[in-house]
Amino acid sequence: MRYFVSGEQQRKLLLNALVLMFLAYMFLQWISNGMMYFHRMDLTFNSVVTYYCGNEEQFIPAKSYDGMLEVLHFHLFSMGILAVTLTHLMLMTEFSVCLKIWLSSLTFFSAIAEELAGWLVRFAHPLFAYFKIATFLLLEFSLLTLIITVAFSLLKARRKVQNSA
């Protein structure tokens, strides 16, 4: 990440290209995250409650503590790595410090809140389904914004190098 701080990203087109390929890969991850969510439920209260709390009439069992714990264990690690990688890349761009702090905080908050929201629906109260929907949308928005922000910065640096050459 030193190459962002020292300005080397303007001279290191290959490294710039590798980070852009990583961002393309993260964009595919972003799409698959949305696809997984919409495969299981949608943006309605009833679908979220049914997914977590089950529905006897439709023979849909409630999510078990063990099953949710396994998902949480994996997601806390993977989403943490994703968030720290994307926010770290974004911190090295030329955008304002205020935007960097706001977007980094939003990303980590939404990632943690989105993971905990399902637990709240299942074990606290079904009304947390609205919180689950909101945190999913917030997480998707913040991840996409990070991907676009870093990609924009790298593409801008590439243009500078190509125009100066």
C-alpha cells in the first residue's frame, strides 16, 4: 500500500492493474452477496422473518443457534478482511479525510450490524427484520462505494501516467 502514499501508483501501472483486477473480483463478490441474499429472502418484512424464524405452514424450520453460529464465525472473519482491505485501499486515495473516515466507519458498522441483525430477528424480536433489510442495503451500498471510489482513483492515476508519457 506504500505505492499509494508515495505516489508510485502513477509509475507502477502493473500494480495499478492488479489492484483494479482485485476490485473487479470484489465487484463479483458484491454481486454474489446480493444474489445469496435474494435467493433466501427479499426486502420484505415477512420474507426475513420466515427465513430466520421459520414458518410451520410452509414447513420451513427456524434457523438454529448452531447453524447461525457457524455462519457468523466465518462471516466475521471474511467480512472483516474484506472491509479492512477495501477501506485500506480507499484510505490511500486522494479523497478528503472526512469522506475516508465516514465511509470506513459506515462500512465496518454496516458489516457488523448486518451480521448481528439476523440474530436479533431470530432471538430478540421479529421487528428487527426491518433492521436486517436496512443493514443489508447499507452494507451493499458502502462496499460498492468503496469499490467505485478506489477504482476511480486508480483509473485517474493511470490517465495521468498515460498523458504524461
